[in-house]
Amino acid sequence: MKIKWGVIGCGGIADRRTLPGMMLAKNAELVAVMDTNMAAAQACKEKYNAKYAFDNIEELLAIDEIQAVYIASPVFCHKEQAFAAAKAKKHILIEKPVGMSVKEAEKIAKVCKKEGVKLGVGFMMRFHAYHQEMKKIVSEGKIGEIVSARAQLTCWYPKMDNCWRQDIKLSGGGALMDMGVHCVDLIRYITGLEVKEVKGLMGNQVFDYSVEDAGGIVMRLENGAIAYVDANFNIPDAAAKCKLELYGTKGSIFAQGTISQVEGGELEVLCSGESGGYDAAQNRATIEPLPVEVEFGNMYTKEIEGFGDAILGKIEIPVSAEDAIKSQEVIEKVYKQN
């Protein structure tokens, strides 16, 4: 059985990544697309062979055959659109962050629960084959107890006219909310540990738009481990490494280029086993990396298929709103400190 989808906000990430991924999903069928720019909606309709194109959500939500909607509109639109979709009894996959604030996100989740519709969140990087393998390695105890973690995501995002992500009133936040939240989420997902304490700094180093162009977070995880997150809108793309590191009492995992919109990158796993006694000479014995074999795919396809299977009752929602809000809450705590 295929879930029939409507897409709200079919430009941007939807057109670049999610819709191409949806076309490959075995359990999905695109029915309608919507954008406030009718020309863009019509172009998407033709590009992806949808039945309908609209410039308003009312007409899209009125189509009975649509079972689920993907909301990829700017964050300031999420609340109104999610409320309307829930009341129309459509299941919802919504881009992160869920709402302009944690409070707003919780209201969206509450309405979806009241209306009996499923709500999933677009943290697609959880579906990266390497990230899922990292989670497995950690859960199996191969690198021991986690003592430290770090994740970074950066890009070059110069000031532009009419750019909602650079306007605090439209986005809810800048580099930390747009990209740092992925890093927080991946650390939580891979380690299986919740964040218990948060300290952070943020500001504008290069660009003077109303959201931060850089931020750093230090988190204490529930087992006492310290984790670090870097997020920047002011580092050239060609210079960005987007590293993800985990260190434990028996080894480490080092990934580079995996925090991305495309599956790929490099992964190195070092397992020393029992460390033994203290080595005063600090001799660094060479450890051969463990072989890691995965099959790359499309994170967006897996995201759509996963949420579709949840709608069909085959699995739990892969990224629930309650889970996603915990990552958003970390970023909001940093904002309140600055």
C-alpha cells in the first residue's frame, strides 16, 4: 500500500532533496504540491508528475485521497499549517525545527495528538547509513562508555534580501537552530544519551543579520560525558569538514563529511579493547581501524518510507515530535543564556 502525499512548501529543501527522495520511496505516491508562488507549484507539479498544484493549503487539504502532508515551509508558517493539516486529519511530516519555539512546537504536537494524526520530524540525518552504524557500534559497547563527543555543521551563508532564515522573526534562530540542532540531535541519537546540562555562546562575527552567524555549545550528557557542538554560517563550504567524533573508554569513532544532505563521507572506528594500566610514557600504539561496510542510499527516501510505515502501523514514528523537541530545547536554552 502506498501513502498518498501532499507537499506544503514545495520549493527549497523539498524540491532539492525531499521530493526526489519521495520519488524513490516504495510506499509513497505524490498527489499534490503547494507553494505561495503558483508558478513554482506548477513547475513542481510537472517536474514530479503530481496531480494537482495549489497556492494555498485549503485546496490541498480538501483532497480526500491525501493521507499525509510534508510541511517544508518557513518555520513561521509551521504552526498555522500544522494545525490546519491536523484538523483535516492528515498525518504530518514536518521539517525541523517543529515550531518557532519549544512552546509552539509543543502546541503543534498537542493538536496532532488531539486530532489523532501522527506527527514526525525531518531529522533526515538519522537515516544516514554511517550514522545508523555508529549508533549500532555504540549500543554494542564496542568503544566502551561514552566520555566525549563533538559534532560540527557549517556553511557560507552571506546576507541576502528576503531570506527568512536570516530573520529572527521568521526563523526562530540562526546557525544554531538551523544547523546546530542537527548536531545535537545526532549526538543524542547515536549515543542514546539525553542532555542534562547546557552552556553556550553565540553571536555575529561576519554577517549582521538578525540571527546569529556562529554558535558553540557544551553539553553534559546524562552519563556525565561532555559533548560539543559547533555551528557556523560564516565558513566557506569548501573549507568545511563537518566532523562527528565519539570517544569512549574502549575506543573512538571519527566521521567526516557525513553531516550532510547526501549520504557519503568517511568513517573510522578504533577499538582498543581493555586499556590496561596507566602508561607513563604515553606510547601511542597503532590500532587498525575496524572494517565498516554499509550500503549508501537516499536519506530522504528512507525518511519518507519510515514515516509511511509508521502511518501504516508497521513501526513506531522514526523521529517523533517529542524526541525532536528535546533537541530544539537545547538550542533554546543557549538562546536564553545570550
